[in-house]
Amino acid sequence: MTQTPTVAVVGGGLAGLVTARHLAAGGLEVTLYERASEVGGRVRTIVEDGFRFDRGFQVLFTAYPAVRAELDLEALDLKAFSPGAVIARDGHRSTLADPLRDPRALPATLFNRDVTIGDKLAVLRLRRNLASRDLESIFPFSNADGDGSLAGEGSSESGVREGETDTTIESYLRESGFSDRFIDRFAAPFYGGITLDRSLSTSSRVFEYTFRTLSEGSIAVPANGMGAIPAQLAANARRAGAQIELETTVTAVTGTDDGRVELTLERGDETTTDTQSFDAAVVATDPPTASELTGLESIPTDGPGCVTQYYRLPAGTTLDTGKRLLLNAADDDGPNHVTPHTDVTPSYAPEDASLVSATYLGDLETDAAQLRERTRAALQSWYPERRFDDLEMLHTARIPFAQFAQPPGVHETLPGPRDPGDSVYLAGDYTRWSSIQGALESGRQAAKAVLEDVSR
């Protein structure tokens, strides 16, 4: 009788959970090891005293193809933000929205003086142009096969569409006709929240992909917090037959002479180690750990950090943003943006309170009390008619490595799932691009590679 091939998945983040599900569904015997006491990796939610604190500012783009393929969105009970944002500066707030998706915001958007008429026309023109693009063609360097070949329909032999070059988001916006006002007051804080790079030096491919999907779907969060996403993925993996072992750290992944893979394990608080042998292993950890376990120098290990601080306000308190993010138009020491959580998702707080958060780019060493005061001062400046002395700090999430840096050209250099060799594979957004879409898609690609190789 032929023995069922065994595969280990190292890491219980989004990529690892998707990998485990597809491998188990493909008939393999799968064991996933996660060093923490719960799955999720960088996507988690803490529940304390009736409040829900996501691990930093996190949202779900509902139009991401992998999101629609891997998740039951209805079961997540998603609560959507309104399209657009509120631009805030000293003594002034204005709404900039997509009138095609939110007609009620048309008057406010038309009369918004924080951007120009040319900017509003440029948005419509860009939306029309990107609507004709195949999403897969935007990242032609995603090495899905891990064999050195380039992927992406419509790409040339070099992986680039004819006449197209990768550039920074700032350069892309300027070349598309956007004004300094649009770039400084809207694009810098809005895409600063997405890429954690307010300077807009991130690859323009990230802008194209996210702008296109924002035009087709919503930004949303599950009613029970972002942690509901890995919880659903873990349930799917278990139903497919995968085993998930928590509080188990993999300290080494080693190929053996007989073509198998040996894992060195540390369980719980035990100081003793154990070894397990598998036919294959998929490393789906964070980038620094994956680089350490595989020795691959092509895995990006540098990236921006951020701090998200959560605050309680009296019940019924609203920032009057219409379920939109509040963007800091000034490049000062205030937060990049403020999120009105309970306006969007009332279940993020108990009935006797409102919840808002402020996200700072960097600032990892700044004292929590100082951050709270900076948030209070910013809100007071934006809302001169109100007082925020009752802003109560509840939780501070410091994320040293939130995503890997994505300057122009980085996606050509990313590893593929087969790059480690010796029956070891990779799954993680660092094999695609830094996003939930990249993480989910990487899990499917890694599982596909393993199943193809096992079948041979």
C-alpha cells in the first residue's frame, strides 16, 4: 500500500493556514506548527473588557481575488468603511469620496478645496484606465513556479508590459497629473496607512493594484475583529484534515540525504527539543524567521514599523466622518490617521463607550503617554469646537515589522515557493507582494508546487 506523503507547515499566519488547507484537501497528511498560543501571525485581535483591539491598523480589501477565493465573506459579517476619507488639518476638515460608489458624498467632494478640479478629473481618468488592466499583469515578477521564470499575462520576456516601468507612487501620481495638494493632503496619509510609507516611495505597482481593487470593492473589518479571518482559515484547514499544533516552535528545517525534511521542535516552555521527519516542509513564517530557517538571502527582512493606539470616548461620541478614515494632512508629529472604529463596527466596544484609534508610522520608542497627548492635541486642532480631555488610552500595539519594504523593482527579486530546494518550500507575502492578497495567494501557490512535485 502506498503511504500518504507527509508535509509540515511552519507558521500559522494567513499564508500557512491557506497552504495547510490546500495540501490537506489534496490528500496529503499535513501538520502545521505555530509558536504562539493562537493562529494569525500578524493578523490578530485582542479582546479586553468588551473592546476589540486589532494588532495595529488592519483592514480587508473585499475585492482582492484571493480574499474572495479563500474566505467566506458573509460568515465574517463584514462592516464596511465608507469610500474615501476625511482630510483633516488645523481648524479644517473636508470629505473626499468616490461619488460613483457613494453618491451622497457628491456635493462634499465637488466642493472640496483640499484638492483641485484637475485632481478629481484625474481620479476618474485613472479609474477608467486601470479598469482595463488585468490584475495579474500588475505584478509580472511574481515567481509562482519558483524556477526562475516570470509570471503574468500580457508581460514581455522581461516581465514588463511594453512601455511600462516601475516607479514610486509619488512619481506615478505626478505623471498622472495630480497636484501637490492631492499628493500631500490625501495620497500621502491615505497610502501612508496602506504602505506605512508616507513619503510615497513604495512601488507604483502597489498603488495600481490597490487603487483598482478599491474601485471595485470595499475596505471592511469583520464584526469580531480581524482575528476572525485566521480563525476561519484555521477551521477550514482542520475540516480539510490538517492538524494544527500551537505553542510549538520550529528551530531548524533540514533536508536529509534521502530527500526528506527534518524539523527540530520546541514545545511550550520545555527546553528539550524533538525532531520530526516529513516528505516536505513549507516555511510560512514571518520574513526574518523564514530567512533564518532557509538561509535564503532573497527573502526581504527590512520593513517599516508602526504604532496603533486605542482610546475610549464616552458612548455616542462620533468624529462625524461618515464611517471614513480621518487623514492627517499635515506632515507633523501627529498620527498619520485616526480610525473611528465604533462608527464602522459598533461591536468593537461595549455599549457604554466609543472606540477610536490613532496610527503612527515609526515612533516605536515613543512613550505611550506622549502618543496619547499627541493624538489629543491633533484631534483638538482638527475639531476646535470640541474638547478631547476625556480621551482615555486603552491599548498600545507596537509593530516593529508590519510589512516588508517595497521600493520600485523589489518584486523582481522576491523568491518563489520552490527556491529553498531540498523538499523545502516557501509561503508568505514576501513571495508575492506585501498584503493580505499576497499572503493568501502565496499559500495557494506553495500548496500547488508541493502537490505537483509529490505527484511526480
